[in-house]
Amino acid sequence: MAWDRKEAIEHYRALGAPGDQNALVELLREIQREQGGGIPPDALTEAAERLGVRESYLRAVVKRFPSLRLADTHCLEICGGPNCAKRAALTAFVEKTWGTNPRGIQIRTVPCLRMCGKGPNIRWDGKLYSQADEALLRRLIGEGKRPG
């Protein structure tokens, strides 16, 4: 039997979503998994409508959980560990070059990525990069940005 988004939403609603945040996050993870690694905009809209919440609420939940990702976005995580001294410079570079909220990219500072000897470290769409610099960020963001 093929996976059905409507059935999945109803299943998690019966488990308490959206009031039960664990059920809501599991629903979003299932949608993401079944849709190829990102939550498509139409799936987010449908889930919001069926659960009786605003789409902006679901977007906020997605932003809060690093394991969740919208299909129309990339995720840049910058190591916030004490040994990644250049992280502030990387964050400032991204903000200066692409703004504080570039369209199509979620930017987060995360706890230590545990590659301290090879920092500064970033994670782009789940892939870890050590010794990150401005050139790497230009390449990743330049290739990953969607027009719009």
C-alpha cells in the first residue's frame, strides 16, 4: 500500500498533534522522509489546514528542530563551540553577503560540532565541512540558492 499524506496527518492528529509536540514533530519527520528529504510547501499547507493551525506555526516548528527541513530551503549550521573562534567572522560574512535572513536558507548557530581541531566547522544540508572559510560559503550558498 502506498503512503498517503492525508492518512498520516489523521493518524498523528489522533495521537494528539498539534497539541502534542512530539506527535507533531513525528508527523513532520514522516512527511519529510516520504517526500524525499524535505517538506514540500503543499504538504505544509495541507498539514496546517487539516490540523487547524497556521502554516507559520508549522514553519516555526520546522525551524526549531535541526532534523527538519523545508524542501525549498537549505540549512546552514555554524558551530557555536568555544574553539571555533572564526564562527563570528563566518556569521558576519554570511549576513553581510546575503543578509540576516536569506531566502531559501535557514541559518543556525549550533552547539559544538565536535571537530574542534579542524575548525571552524559548518554543516550544510546535513554534511559537515571543516576548516570552513568565505570561499566555501560562497560556493555552497551560491550553488544552493534558489532564484526568487
